[in-house]
Amino acid sequence: MPKLILLRHGESQWNLENRFTGWVDVPLSPRGENEARTAGEHLKDLPVDKLYTSVLQRAINTAQIALETAGKGELPTERDQALNERHYGDLQGLNKAETAAQYGDEQVKIWRRSYDVPPPGEHGESLKDTAARTLPYFQAHILPDIKAGKNVMVVAHGNSLRSIVMELDNLTREQVLELNIPTGIPLVYDFDDAGNITHKQYLFTREDEKKA
């Protein structure tokens, strides 16, 4: 029975500093490294055949730390920017509280949590835009591996993973707005031989779960 393991990277330095990160390639914070180790402790009993990550170091390093902690060897790996975090446009690097003071809480909430309103800037992406690149990659690369019976691990970001979960759980655009993927806690889907989901669970819970 193949499994899909979704893991949002551990806390990054800009998560810690409450800044919009997006495609900026910032490292994990010390706490984020610890979150990755904790994830790895809970992955020790799960076989993993293939790894997918974004091209950003916070996802790559989370995967490396978690898999080393879990005692896994080198895995076939694919990295693709299709799994990157959503691009926050002109907001990238800005402190979230200061941005709210400048533009107003309601406007920033719309940029952060709406489905199809992108943040300002040429490259700004909404969740809808993120899904438009993440889901075709998931369907063309990751899902065939699962259907072939492989246990697949995907280490990525809050919004690229929200896009995948939206698809897997058949969430509406309203329901996905309430969906938060916590950092460093593996979410495991079990599939039957026909590719249907039979079960899903987070491997553990944590009181301080991070919002996207």
C-alpha cells in the first residue's frame, strides 16, 4: 500500500523574523533544523523510495536533516521550482506587521489568505497561481510514482503543499482558505492499488503549529 508523505520545511530565518519569504532562498533557523530532526524521528518506521523537493534550500535542508535522522540512505531525488512557495511579489522581505500597518490588516489578509488575489508586483502569485504550476507537476511526476507502488516524500512549502492537499482532499476554494500546513510535521496519505486514498494522518501534533 503506497504512501505519500508531505512535509513542510522547518521554520526559516524569515519565518522567525515574521517576513514574507516566497522565492527568496533563506536558510532554516536553528528551530527549523530541530523541527526537521523531530520529523525524521517520526519517519524512522516509514519506508521512502523517492524524494521530491522544491529548489529552495529550506526545503532541501529539511529533507536532508529529516532523512538522515530517520536513518534513510541516498534516495532518488527530483527538485523542481514547480514545488516552490508562492511568490509574494513586492512583499518579499517585508515584515508582515509593518506591511499591515502600511496597507491595513484587511488588505494584507486578502493578499495572504484569498484564493485568487495575488500580492502586488510583477511576479506576485495567488494560491490559484501556485496551484496552476504545482498540480500539473504533481500529476505528471509524483502521482505516477505513487500509482506504481512507490512510497514518495515531498518536502516543500505551505502554499505548494496546500495546493496538493486541496486536490487530494477535494477541497473547495473556500475550504482551502482555512487550511494551514504546519512546519515540520509529516502528513501521510495511504493509497490502495487503484490510487485511491484510504487514510491520512499527521504523524504527531504540536501546539505551536505555524500558519502559511
